[in-house]
Amino acid sequence: MPAVYKIADNIISSLGFDTDENFRNIVSGISGIRETEKFTLPAGKVHASLVDDTRLEASAYFDPSKYTRLEQLIISSIHNAVDGTGIDMADPETLIILSTVKGNNDLIVPGSPFEPDRIHLWRTAGIIKEHFANPNDPVVISSACISGTLAIIYARRVLISGKYKTVVVAGGDVVTPFILSGFDCLKAIDPDPCRPFDASRKGLSLGEAAGTIVLSGQMPAERDTIIEIASGSSSNDANHISGPSRTGEGLLRSIEKTLGNRSVDEVGFINAHGTGTLFNDEMESIAFSRCGLDNKPVNSLKGYLGHTLGAAGIIESILSCWSIEKNMLIKSYGYSQQGTSVPLNMIIGSAPATVKACLKTSSGFGGTNATILISKYNGYK
Amino acid sequence: MVISDLNPEYCSIRDGVVTVNGNILYADNHQEGDEPFIIKAYRSLGISYPKFFKMDSLSKTGFLAAELLLKGTATDNQELKSNIAVILMTGNASLDTDLNFQSTIDNPAAYFPSPSIFVYTLPNIMLGEICIRFKITGEGIVFIDREINGTVLYEYIDTLFTDGITDSCLFGWVDYLNGKAEAFISVIHKDMITQSFNQHSFNSFIQRTFRTSNHQH
């Protein structure tokens, strides 16, 4: 089977406007989750990871009055990823895939200055396509919290089919009162910054971000490390629409399909979904253990950037690619004490390490699970 | 290539008419004060699945189409169903339920967000409901597009078959907004693939079975 390579990437978040800035802040142990007055909840203070407004609007790529906040984030992210790399956005062999959970959900409030159809996710994708003069119909994937990981899996499959040369996978979501109220009424928001897998965890923190990962079937120009998306799959729990499976069944199946006939020894570390909710993190620990992966180093990156919904799978995959490229395992921020019934080998301090592959996992409402194997290219077939 | 060679089973819900393989199972005769169309269709078709009543309208619509297609047809085979890939597309996604949820938080004096509404503010919950009903544990994806996009559906199904990821796909379109329910769900198996399975025959199949189904009454 032909290989699919990462050829460019970008992250825009509370911790920076490119991947390098995000990666440096994260390795330095800085979290972007802060107390904010932009949003309120009946219980009081809100912690979230938010993108700096002034810096976003100062972006030279567009007139900010013509684009919604999410569109600004995604357009900036794609520009930052592709500009100067030789990737031709207007090429008929370039496909744009958009991963978003709630899209322009902030426009649901009456009085929006934008035309009514901007609320639709397909319209957001249309705006992005038009901005970049891309000739192909963009593909929009919205499958809850696994959207980003699933978009990478879809991109890999489309590239293997040979129809496109380059697939630009972009994703994002913004924090809105709607999303915050929703997770809060489910008692899924931690009043303090989230602490994935920790004994004291009480829920997630929301984050807004955009990410872009550009994939191609053509090997990138010479560089120290070439990264490939070696494999990927999804599986449904078929159990409950909002609660994760207690046995980790769907995640287990997805991991088994993604690893295929590879030995678990090939997995250098796991980048978990790790939202910080009691049930998600517990379910993941059970699934990892059942797959024989419970001794693998594990991190969740949500302690740095919060749960960024449609961006999560993309930006966490990018940071995991950089972990492999830079030979640096990232600490699981917010973790200090075992908080799952199965002990995991949590990464408690960022440190240099040489690893060959990362298993990235995502799980979400609707019983969805998706996993990918991100690997140093060395001829995996 | 003979277009009619590609002839999978399907269920269509459109303009108040429910059909399976072109046969009308239910046609709405709307009267003032009636229950919503999807609920009336459910009751009249003798389906018994109490969870139906807690679903939002999008999930009800998708569930009804999948139920009518998968129950009592050639695809009623549990082994097949557990590994089938589910590929759904929607235009309005969860907007109908989003508006409902927003109305519970709009007014600070009447702020009462409901968890049972919020969980349905994701378009893939309908996929989850179908998976729960039929114990489907295979691949799943929800695409968003303005209308049913045969190109995206065909390319993905073809890729899944070619790469050996699955042998069968439940696919289609489910949409709901402001009382307007639409669904088109079909199942295609790898062994149905012959020379006739291509982009053209696939689009023709959608065209003649779904896009034109509102002319049948």
C-alpha cells in the first residue's frame, strides 16, 4: 500500500500562531488554559484556552469584518501551513477537508452581521474553498470529538486511492456560550483547569484552536525525519450515545484494527484523547490495558490547550508528529496521581526520547472512536 | 454499462412519503393538530423501539429509515451488520436541535440547559443511534454537504471496498429542519460490485430512487 506523508502543518491556539511556537511553549510546560471573563456559567469562574483576538484580527490574510472568527482561524491556519511551501491550493489535485464539530455556532444568536446560511458547516467549507480558489468541492467531516482524527484517516484513504496529490486537512472550533452551557449541564466542565487522567480530575476545559495538516502520497523533500500516517481506523461502541463504553470496546477494536499485524512493541507512546472527564479517561485506560499497551508512555495534550473539538484530533496529531521529529516526549500536563482503575505510564516530565511511532486515539459522543498510527517513515508496509 | 444493474435495496423518506425499494409504506395525510409526521409513520408501521421517543427529530428520521431497510430485508444478518461501515451525510446537521437548545440558554432569567437536548446537538448521534439499534461496531463517518453528494459517497465506499476495510456499507442522507424530514438510506455489498459499480451508475441510482421519489404520489 502506498505511504501517506505529512508535508506541512500549522496550529493556531492560545499558545501560538504556528506549530513551532505552540511546541516550544508546551515543552516549556506552559498551559494556555486561563480563567476568563469572556464567558460565564451559573457556578462562577470559567477556565478556557482562547486565541488572542488582537493577534488573530491583525492577520494579513483577509479583511476581518468579512469572515467569522472560526473562518479567520482556519484561513490563517491554512495560509500558515502552506504559504512558501510550494503547495498549490488552486491545483485540481489538491483537496480541502474541513473538520469541525459546531462550525459557526456563535452565529446562532440573533443579530449576526453575517448572512443566515453562514451557520451551515458546508457554507464554512465553501468560504474557505473560495478564499483559496480551490477548484474541488471541499469535504466536511463532523463526527463529534473524533472529527479531526477521522478527517486524517479519510485523507489517508483518499490519497491511497490516488485521486488527489495533496490533501489539506484543516479543522477548528470556537468556544461559544452554547457549547460551554451544554458541557456544563452535563457536569462535564471542571471549574479548574482540566487534569486528564489525574485522581482529582472533575471534567474538561474547553479550548478554541485551528489546525492544518497537509498530507501527500509524494514523499516530502529531503529532511531529517519523514513522518507518515501509517494506518488508521474507526469503530463504534454501539452502546450509549453520550456515555463511553465501560469496557472500552469500541476503542479497543479501533486500536486493534489500526495496529493490524504490527507488534505493540512498535508503539513508542500513546497520545490519548484524555479529556479530563471521569468516564472518558477511565474508559481509555481500560482499552489501553486490554490491548497490552498499559506500559506505554501516555500523554494527553488537553491540559495545555483544552478540548478543542474539531481541531483536537488534528492539532494533537501534529504535536505528536513533532514529538517524533524533535525526539521529545511531552509531559501530560495536569497529571500528578493515578486516577484510573488501571495504572498507566503517564509522562510526568517532558524529556528527550527517540521514538518511532505514536498511537493517537480519539473518542466521542455517539460512541465514536478513531485511532491513527503516526510513524517515522522507514518503509512500513 | 447498464445503469439498472446497480440495484441495492433502499429506504426513502421525503415529502411525507416513506418508501422501501420504491413501494410506498406510509404516506402522510396531514391534519391540523397531528403528531409530527415521523412519529405518525413510526406508529403506523408497527415498529416497537421505546428509545425512539427520546431521540431528536434528525435521529428519529435516520432511525426510521435504517429500521425499515435493515429489518425484514436481505440485509437482516447480524454478522454483516456488526462489521458494516456507516456513511451518512446531512445538510442541516443538528441545527434544528441546536436552535432548541439555544432557546433554553438565551434568556438569563430562564436559563435551563437540558442535557437530554444537548447530547443531540451533534449530527453523528443519529449514526450512534443506528449503531446501537443494530449493534453495528464498524467504521462510521458523517459528512456535511448542501445536498446529497454522490461523488463523495461513491469515492469513499469504493475506497473502503478496494482497501478491504469492509465488505458492506450502509450509506445515505438524513436531514431534518423545521418539520421537514428527509432520508435516503441504502446498503451496498462488495459482492454487488461488477462493472456496473462506478460513479455514473451510483449517481443514477441516487437520482432515480431518491431525488425523484417525490413524484411517486
